[in-house]
Amino acid sequence: MKLLSIALVYACLIGQASAQLQIHSYASSTEAMQSRIVTEPSGRGSSSDLLAAGLERSNGADYALFAFSPKNKSAQPGGPDISKEHARPSVMWVKDAVIYELYPRSFSKDESFLSVIKKLPQIKKLGVTVLWIMPINPIGKLHRKGPLGSPYSISNYYGINPEYGTLADFKKLVRAVHAAGLHIIMDAVLNHTAWDNPLINEHPNWYKHDSTGKIVPPNPDWTDVAQLNYANKNLRRYMINMLKYWVKDVGIDGFRCDAAELVPLSFWEEARAALDSIKPVMMLAEGAKPDLQLKAFDLTYSWNVYNVLGKIFKGKAPAVALDSTLVRERYVYPIGALRMRFNTNHDENAYDAPSIERYGPGGDSLTVALIATLPGVPLIYNGDEVGNPKRLSLFKQVLIDWKVRNGFRRLYEKIYLIRRSNPELELGTYGSLSSSGGDNVVAYERRLSNKRAVCVFNFSSAPATDIKVKVDGVKDAELVDEVSGTKYKVNDGTLELPLKSYGFRILVMQK
């Protein structure tokens, strides 16, 4: 296909013709890879660096695979504009969720489900409503990488990693999560299996083969896993039955689907229909393609925001680029599509940098407030609530230092209490606001019915004094900064306030 030339043309359309696009190919509507493969010693590349999420993670430009310009708002090359269609509906507990990603190997020294149960009150206090637990299945030993192997190399889809406990222990965790008023989702790794997964010997035709008849990995770097072949209907049936087992028999509430774009969309749509017949679930795709959210998934990864934050903090883009990034989403995604916002996750922590390193002191606090107040569903990665400075490897045990910056936890608790107390921050519409802060200040509002919040962020290490923000449609009003309790007034449509170095305000308009 002519993806490379198409992508270059699209990059030009959005004013980024000089971008160095590094796109290899787009084999089908569901299979894509980008050339950036990040590895650690004897480790496999981050899946988020290899997905068709090259849509947002290509090194040149956000949405490099989409035609976007004021005159051409087609959502996908060669396809219909789905930005005028509606995303599949989601239940309220999905729409107003706060997700906590938990990596058992790093969360506690004993790695056990029972240790997670003990910490549930602390997790809930952060404002978390959904616990996402990374893969809990047994890890393959054949061709494994590192001393412990990747949890994304699964040797038994129905089994439990003995390092974490037993099935009875996991069911106890599920019950405890539900008793705490939370929901729980688990990783579904369906693009590939470990080489010693029994399916390889029992059903070799369920796997992809090269021209010599050998089963192959998804790409040359992922040597610890074997690629599945979803052209086989029996494989599809097996996988759907397996997903139903975890929801119906074990009681989980959904899945985070690894490398979702490398599995055919038709499979995900069939699987979603089967799961919906059991109960409402959350389906989170590790992917960014807009059509994922028409029928199959509630949520997709917002790499676009993560990427632009990296550019801003490196001085390679003005802070106001954040707003243009969000505006572009409107011309790409279905109406009402939920994006999962994050300042880090397990891949980014391990292969890019921990938040404290990526954003620096002060900048990491700003991104916490930003992710909590942007439209979408926020993610907290375990350890970030204490400013964890470590890269949590996928191939060996690296424990979170829970004693680091313990006061940072209070910031999380306060920010997410503000979010939960003001539904406009959870479900409201987004609108950018103009300010006198130049390239370093971002201001936007969230509206829901008669409720209104104004969020202002200073992305500079220098204080910003006497910042003026134009509040549309308001002549005179009083707002309260929910973080400090300070009151500010809108006079003749203008809000004036100071911002410290990497300071922010979350202002709620008083009735």
C-alpha cells in the first residue's frame, strides 16, 4: 500500500512537512508498525511503540496517518469520515472512571494478590474507581527475556501466575474490589502467546507461519512470543470463550486489550457483543484508531496528549500545542469517543522515563492536575502517586519505592477529590480560552449544564504574574480555586490571576 506517501502528504497538510516520519508499512486496516523499536537489554520492545498506534506515535506528527486540514477533515485515508458518527455508548461507571494500573511484580515484594487487597483503601482514597491489573497469567519459559520474562508472554490463558497467588486468591481480590465499590479489569493479551503455550502444539494452525512453515513472532524483536492468526475461526471461538470465562465465572468487569490494533477489528466487535450479553463491561484498547470505538471499545489510548507533553517539556513545542492537539481529535474520532489520558503508564515508565524524570520537579505535579481535568478518562500508574523515580522493568522485579515523596500522594488525593466533586470535570465539554500568558500558559473550561470550571496551567519554570484569561459569555462572576481555596473575580469577562512556576488553578464558578 502507499501509506508512506499518504502519510507524508498528510503531514504536510497539518503543517508538519519537515517531520521525519518513520513508518514501515500498513499491512491491513488492523496491522501496522512503526520503525521505532525500543528495547532494554535482553528485552522486547514496548508494544505501544510498535502498534498501529503509529497513528499518534509516529516520530514526526500526531495523527500522521490522518488527512487533516481546515479544508480536508476526512478521518482516515481512503475511508469514510467517522467523526460525524457516534461512538458506542458506555455505562456511567466507564465514562466517569479513574483507572489505576497495577503491576503486581513491582507493587509489592511478594507480588501477591493478597498484598493488593491490603492496599485497596489507599488506592480508593486516590479517587480511583477502576483497578486495571496487568497480566495475571503464567509467563512462558521458552525463549523468555530477562530473568523473569515478560508478563505479556502468556503460557496459559486460563491459568494464574503462581508468583501472584492462586485462582482462589484472585477471586478474593475481585470480591474485595467490588466490596470497596470499585471495578476491576485485567489485561487480555490476544495477539500472541508464549512459545510454550500448549496451543502451539495442540493447534499449530492457529498461528502465523513463514514461507518455510515455521511459526513466527509478531516482529523480529519480539522473540519471546509467537504470532496468532485470526483468520482461523476456531481460534476466535476459543478466545471469546476465554474472555467470557473471566467475566462470567471469575467476575471481572472488563479488559485492557494489549496490542489491540494487531488483532482484527472484526474479532473485537464479535467479542464485545458476546461480553455485553453477560453484563456491562469496560473495554480499553491499547490503540488509537478511531474505528475501534464505533462498536468494540469504550476507550483508546491518548498518545497524542502524552507525545505533545513530551515536546512541551523538552522545549520543542509551545504549551498551546496541547489545545491544537485536542481540537484535532474532534475531526478524527467519533462523537463522544472516550480517550484514556495519561502522563505515564507501564510502557512509558519503562521505555521512556518515569514522570519525575520526564517532566521534572513541579512539572510532574502540573501533569497530574492536567490529566485529571482534561476531557476523557485519567490513568494513574502505580507508584506515580509517590513520585516513583524508578523504571519498572517488564523482565525483572524492580520494586516501587513507596517512601519517596510521600506527600505527593496528598496532591493526588486532593486533585481527584476535586474532580469527583465537580461533575463538569468528569463529563463536561471542553473549550479553549485565550490568555495573556503567551506560549507558556494553557487555559480551558469544562462545562456541564449550568456548571462551569476554568483550568489554567503555567508550563514555565518562571512565575507568570497578572495572567488575564478571557472567560467567554461571562461578564462578572466569582470563581474559587479548588486547590488553594482562593477566590477570584471575573470582571467584564476577564479573569486575572498569578501562577507560580509550573503552577495551576482549578477554578469552579460559583452560582
